[in-house]
Amino acid sequence: MVRNYRLSNHGVITPFFRKKKHILIVSILVSLSIAYYFCLPDKLFKVPTATVVESSSGQLLGALIAEDGQWRFPVVDSVPHKFEVSILNFEDAHFYRHPGFNPVSMAKAIRSNWRAGETVRGGSTLSQQLIRMSRHQQQRTYWEKIKELVLATRLELRFSKKEILKSYASHAPFGGNVVGLEMATWRYFGLQPHQLSWAEAATLAVLPNAPSLIYPGKNQEKLLEKRNRLLHKLHKNHYLDSLTYQLSLLEKLPNKPFNVPNKVPHLLQFLAKGNRGERITTTVDPYLQTTVNAIVNNHHKVLRQNQVHNAAVLVMDVNSRKVLSYVGNTTAGADHEENVDMVHANRSTGSVIKPLLYAAMIDAGELLPGMLVPDVPTHIAGYTPENFDRSYSGAVRADRALARSLNIPSVRLLQSYGLQKFRDQLDFFKLKGLNRPADHYGLTLILGGAESNLWDLCKTYASLASTINHFNKTSSEYYIDEFVEPVLRMGFDADFGKKSTEKTLFDAASIYLTFEAMKDLNRPEGSESWEFYDSSKKIAWKTGTSFGNKDAWAIGVTKDHVVGVWVGNADGEGRPNMMGLNTAAPILFDVFDVLPTSSWFQAPEDEFTTIDVCAESGYLASAICPKSSIRIPNKKQYVPVCDYHRLVHLDQSGRFRVNSSCGNPAEIRTEPWFVLPPLMGYYYQRSHPSYVMLPPFKSSCKQTGIPEMAFIYPKDGSRITLTKNFGGETGELVIKLAHAKPGTTVYWYLNDTYLGETVNYHERGLIPEKGRHRITAVDGSGNEIMVNITIE
């Protein structure tokens, strides 16, 4: 049967038009469904949040206000039970049962508002309130209410009730520029949200209802009335027993806001650079941080009396590389650059990289701990290093030179080892401030000619310590990447790479011997007897002072911890008597005193072997040396055999040397004798009374070729500029000479002009004219030496 798709004579719609109407309805419903699905933004709140730094236990260490000037923390992980119960009983008792709106509450609100002729009651659920907050508090009209209702139902479909409650607690206004439960808890009570009492939770629960009218410090009666009414409701609904209710009523309201904790201001700024607006869980130990802050502040009170205003401390765990404490500066005020983070500021290193050279040379088989190193006046290509106290030892053991931080032995060792080779090895440590070629630094590299920062230096010493620890824990293996960056955030672990039988840079034995030498440093004044106490802590530590007393360093390491300290002025001003030993080291040991005690490093036995060395010179033992056995890294040694011991021919009395020209061979006594070169011996005997100079030859003997004297200053080929004093007078050139025989007379000549003579202490002052000159010295036995110099 053929259907008619037109209107009948009676005006009845045909099936064709009925079908078209159905399609239109379906289209409208589909369009509405799509619009409903997409009506809720992907991100409900597009507002900046504060940068929050907290400890692994959730303690707030510091926060940086959001970019819009609001104290709005990132979304909380959970809502505390007391606040959840309070806010639901106050705002939305049927929260877990409604689909986003409560028709009964809405009807009651409409009736009350109609009777009053104004808005006196709201019927919004927490879901609707959350939508209103996300829409930046639009004007409260019925049309807006309809929008909020629709969006609230869509919100319920996308998120769980717990997620909606967390979002509400994180974005609700709590008065002023305080947004969110977590910030409100800190601001008004100085607590974490889970620490709130019932009275405190109830106080915060009533604040979002009228944050512009009621907030702590003002309108106390209204706030108290609302809080107590909510507490009564909680008691009535059996959330509070009678005793808890009565005690809660007695709790006072907060009168003034608390300051946000600010334990790590410089770390906060450092972390915020790449993580603005995030919640960052850091590795910092809050209790240790508080203690170290107090230590720094106490020392700062003393330091500022010498106009030293800034200091920084970094504490790291050796094995995990976690930063446990981070003090970027003192609270010195803006006038003294307190906002500068000195943990990452590059400054002259002073002597704190000397241990790296010591370890490098032992690792290369070019140094032994007891080897004598020259400590005499030194002039190298126009460079004249000096020890801090401007004294000379003549010769000093390498380990003692490190312990005493002597400059001249360090420069001589660097020259011997190779400046370029050492500079290349420093690249392994990734010291950011050290970015110039070797020629730029020259030999001053070892004395602070380069720059680095506390962060990288602590990382360097931690890598050395963990090399020993890893070697002992892994059946004598190394990790291929010991020089990893410190860890600042929980959830991030240091990656040391794969295990290897090959060392990364220095072997464990060389590092162990370096730490052994550093352990023997004399501690600051007042701590000299530390080693006699059973509870004393063994620490390998090193101080450093830059040129001009601008930077004072102290770095200490144990099996478990590294502590680094910098003291100085952020603007670079040097101060008299500001040295690593008396300013930075006391802070270092105060910090170690509050750290857990660590056992000393376990010796890496598999890396050691035993050899015989000369007991007096520390070089490999010769056939005539008094021998001593020591443990050294098990590798080829390039240390020479001792040549300071010589066979000396004496007469029967032992008072004079003889040779075949003046003695009966049958009566000659031959003995080994420890003999230093004249210049070294001249200074060495002053501090070593047991050192005996060679006896003189009998007067009838012909002299051998052994040098009897040597110039201390100037060196042959020196180019010298004579300085003038404030009166314009030219200062003298002081020439010095060392002689092996006490009481010897030395005769001096400038070119061919006789200057005079000296006895015992051979020094003379003269003022040569500009140009080339020859200085000659002749002793009473006819021995002659000379140097050529140029006066500029």
C-alpha cells in the first residue's frame, strides 16, 4: 500500500513529517549531550600556585608565594578527617549522596530568600561551590545558579567525591590572600592540616562561607559563634563526645597570623627556578636544618665583629648523595647580600683542591706519603709562591705538607706532576667554575687560582669517599660514574652506573691514604686534644683561604657525611685574620658534632701492597738506607730510590771526613749519612735538631765535588724590579746563601766589586743599578758559586 506523505484533508501530519521531527529531536539531544560532555573545562582551575618545599615527613620548610600574589598551595594529597567532617556538616551534609546538587536544599533556600526579599541562605553543594570558585565568583543570579548546577553534575561524572573534596579544600578562600586549607592551617595555627584539633578544624570550616567578612583577628564574636554552633552540631551528630566538645569550646581563636616557615630560603629559590608552582619534597632533614641554621647564626654574631657578613653550609650523605642541610647564606640583611646563594657562587678555592693533587700523584705512583718534598724559597718562571706563615721547613713529608697546607711543596709537586695533566683530571669532577685552560691558571691553580663553589666541592669529596665505600662493598669493584650530582628531591636516586674492575679516576687506596693524611690536621683552637677522647670523631678535613683573605673554606668528610663551609663577604671584600682555620673550621666541627658518629673508612686491602722505603727520606729504600715497611697502592712505582743517603768516609774519631788524599785506607770508617742539598739542609736543621750536617774535611784533604753552598735568593737568570717606599727611596735587594759548614766565612762580589763578608748567616743588602749583574760568593775554602740577574 502506498503511503501519502502530505497533509490529509483533515490536517493530520503524514508519516514523512513525523520522521523528520524525530530526527530533529534526536539531533537536538545529541547536540545537548555533546555540549554537556564538553561543558566542563579540561582544567578546572587555571591559577598559579605557590612553590612549596617540604621534608619527606611532610614538614613545611619554605614556600614562595604564587605569581598572582595569593598564598595558594598546590592541591592537597588528602583531606584530614576532622576538616572533612566539619566542612560537610557545615556546608553539605548529603555530599556523598547527591549527584552534584541537592534539590531539597535548593528549594529551602529559594523559599527563605523569597520570603526575606534578599539572599539570606544558599542551597549550593560543595560541588556547586567548587564550580563557582573555578568561574572566578560570577555574579550570584538564578541563571548563574543553573549553569553551576549543570556544571556540578558534569563534575560529579568526571571526578570522584574524594577528588572533588580535595579540590575544594585546595581552592576555598580563607580570608585575605590565603587560599586553600593547607595554607590556612599554616597561616592561622602554624600547623600541618593533619595536626588540627576539632576546634581548629571547625574554625577553618566556617571561614570559606564568608571569607571577606570573617577572618581571624577581626569579628571575633561572629567567628566564635559560627565555630561553636558547628561544634554543637558535631556533638549532636555524635562526632564529638561530651568531654571533647567542652574542651573544644574552651579553645581560643587565633589572634594573629603565623609566618610561613622559612628554613631553606636559598634552596627554595634554587628549586623554584625550574619548578615554579610545584610541591617539592626535598631530601633536607628538617631537624638538622634547624640546628645548622642556629649554628651559622651563632657564628655569624662573632664573624660580623670583624665585618665578615656571609657564610654558607652544605651537608650531604656520602652514599646516597642526598643533601641533608642547605644553608645558602646568613641573615645579614640586604645591605650585605643576604639573598645571594653562596652554595652555588663560584669563589677562589684557596687550598681545598690540594688533596686532589696528592691523591693524583699517589695514584700515578709518583708520590709516597712519607717522601720529603722541598720547602725552600722557590722562583719558577717569575712566580714566587710563599707559605702562609712565610717560613720554610727545608724539607717536609708529603703527608705533613698536605696536613699543614704548605704552598711551596704543593707548587713544586704540581710542577713535577704536570700542570696540564692535573688540569685534565679536574674535569672529571665537573667543577663548573673551573672552565679555563691550564695556561690561564698556571701553577697558581693549586693555591686558589681557579674558582669553584661549595656545591661542586662537596660533590667532589663525596665521590672520593664513596669510591672507597663502594670498593669495599662490591668485592673490590668500582662504579663507572662516581661523580654524580647531589640529590635534592625525594624519589630521585643517584645513578652510579655499572660496576667495573677499572677505577673511575683514582683508586681506592690512593684516596684512603689521602684521607689518612687529612685526618691528621690540627683542629681549631680549643679542639687540640680531640684525639685523646674516646668519643672523638675521625674526620678527613681541609681548610682553604683565598688570596687577600676574601674566602675561607673548610670541607670535611667521613664514611657517611660530607660537610662544606664557606665564610666571607658576598661582595668579595677581604678581611684581616679571616682564614679557613679560624672562621670556617669551627663551623665545620660544630656541624659534625650534631651528626651521627661514623666509623673510619675501611682500608681497601685488595688495592694495597707492602714495600720498603727509606725511613728518613720516604723514597724507595736503597741498600744503605734505614728501612721502613709501608702499604701503598699496588701498582708500578715511579718514585726514585733514595739518593739522600751517601757513604761517607770518616777518620777514626768520626769528626772529619777523609779521602784517599789525606787518610790511611786501613783506618777510614765508612758510614751511611743522611745528606740534604745545602739549601734544603739550611732550613731543615732549624726544625730538626737530630739532623747532623756532614763533618768537614780534614784540612789536608783535597775537596770532592759535593756542593758546600747554594744561593737561596736570587736564582740564576732572575729578572728583578726594585720597589720604592712611600718616601720614594729604592728598596734593597737582599741576597741570601746557605752553607753546609757552620761558622764559615763567605766573601761577596757584585760583578768585580767586593761587597764584604758574612759569617754563619749569609745575607746582604745591595741596590744594583738597572741592567745585568753577576753576584759571586766565595767561602774560606775557595769554593765559588755565582748567579746572573737583571735589574729592571
